[in-house]
Amino acid sequence: MRVTYRKYDGSLHWNHTAVRLGEDEYGVWVGIGGDVPMFRGAEEWGPPKTPFVILMPRDAWWTASFNAEPHRTEIYCDVSTVPRWPSPAEVTMVDLDLDVRRRRWGAVELLDEDEFAEHRVKFHYPPDVVAAAEASFAWLAAAVRDRVEPFGAASYGWLAQVS
């Protein structure tokens, strides 16, 4: 299947193939092997080197990637529009710039607030999109820091399927 992130203007952002692993109460999980070619727009970014899984929640404004060891980043969350499935072979969403990262040693970092502020003006984000993105960003920061599921152990079984 294909995972396709776009920017608000419709331009292609991160995109790559994945394997649909299954669903649970948190959403749909897809797996990406360490040798899968990754693209940023049309440019090949290279393989991720370590396997990871992405959680696509059903009704939330974010996605979350969970990386296998020894990757320094344990979890990387992208604030985005709600993932949509135009077909069983593709999931797509709009990346809204804001990111939350938890390092393997536990540090939680809030990223790209400057990019969000810039793109908010450049792409004319509507007020409801801004509100949803900011609310998701705040919720993710707390949930990832406090290891609230699915940011605790929920990914372990899924990650084992691709590691």
C-alpha cells in the first residue's frame, strides 16, 4: 500500500510504500521495513535503516511513527488532517507542520512551531484547521510525555511484525 503525506497546498510531501498490519482500538497500523525507499516529494530520501510502524488513528488530527531500536527517536508524531483512505491501497493526509518527538532516552521535543506559523499565513489555514492542529499538538505533547496509550506499549506487538 502507499502512505502519502501532502502539504496544505496539495504538494507531495513524505510518501512511501508500507504493509497494512491490522487495526486495534487506536486505529490502523502500517509497517515499513528498514530497506524501503522513502521520498520527500519526488526526491528519494533513502531507506529509513530501521523498521518502523505508523499508527493512523480513525478520527484524530495526527499520525504517529514508532521506530525500532537502535533509532534515537522512539516516537515521532505529525500533526495532520485526519487520515483518509481513498482506497484500501492508499492512506493520505495533510501534514500541518507541528511535530512531537520522544527520544529513546525519554526527552520529549515540540518541533516546527515556526514552520506552522509561516505556513499558517502562506497557505491561509482556516481558523478551524488552526484550532484542530493546535489542540492536537497540545494533546500529543502531554500524551507522549506521560506515555498515555498508544504512546506506551501499544506499538510493541506491531513493531515486532516488521523488526
